[in-house]
Amino acid sequence: MQTLKSIQTANRIYQTGDSPVLLLCSDMQDYVCKHALNGNAVNLICEYRAASFLKVWELSVPDFCFINVNYEHVKQFAIPKHHVDKTCFGSKFNKNFVELTWFNDEPGFKKMDVVQEQKLNILKIGLFDIWLANEDRNFNNLNLLLDVSNGYNLIPIDHGAILNTRLLDPAISVLTETECLYQN
């Protein structure tokens, strides 16, 4: 897989648990870059595994790569230096992707039409999350993007918490209906 370098100071930090940053990289493209949490890169391994499996499952996923981040490009966000000392994980930014929430107000957007058109992908994403024990995507935290340029195609994101929130040693526990996208 390609490894890029950050070339410019990040101009945005996303206010999520992982605090990813938007970085311009050596291929002249912007990437949403996740760094090692508390200096431990297990979340980045999870992101890479999930993105690779999403491609196998034929679900949409932004192009991704590894990124060597220059600490000078992220220090204004008070990200500790040891979080970017390791190679980071980057998803290519696309201006046509918007976060899906229960309150989307995109012009012409009708949530139920998207649900009807995307039934198969919603099912595949739900099964994918159960298979990889993704505890982060649920009814209250969708972690989905909409591709507004492509018929509101769904793009699953944020997979740093697969395998029961990165517990690589114990057996995977079964998710319940309240811990996934499905809800009565």
C-alpha cells in the first residue's frame, strides 16, 4: 500500500473520539488522517483491516493509504507528538461526502428514499459490523457518509473500534440489536 507524507499544516480537526485531522499529502490530495491513540497503533491496524475488508465485501470505501505525519503539521491541535511518531492511516477526503445523521438537511434529500435504495448496502454494513464486532456503529452513532454525487451511496467510516473495541486477545463477543444499526 502507498505511503504518503503530510506536506502542509492541517487545517481541520474532526471532533470525534479519535480526533482525526485533515492533511494535504505528497500526492497533492487531502486525507482524513487518524493517528495512534495514546501512542498505541492498534486502532490504525483496525482501520486498515476494516477498509480492506470493505473492498472485499464490495462496499464503498474512500481510497486509503498510510501517511507519515510531520508533527509540525498537527501540533496546533495539541495532538501529542508520540501519537504521530508511528505511520498513520489516511482516508482520501471527498467534498461530495457528507455525514449521515438523523437530521440531514441536504436539498432534495429524503431519508426514507435513501433507505429504500440502499437496503442491500445497509444489510451488508450491518452484517459487516457483526462479523468484525464493530461496537462503534449503532443506532445513535451511524458512522456513515452519503455520497451526494452518486445517488446518496452509503460509505461506512470509522472502524478503529472493531474487534470489540480493539481487544485483540479475548474471544469476540456477540453484538446485540442495540449495538448495531438494526433497531426495532
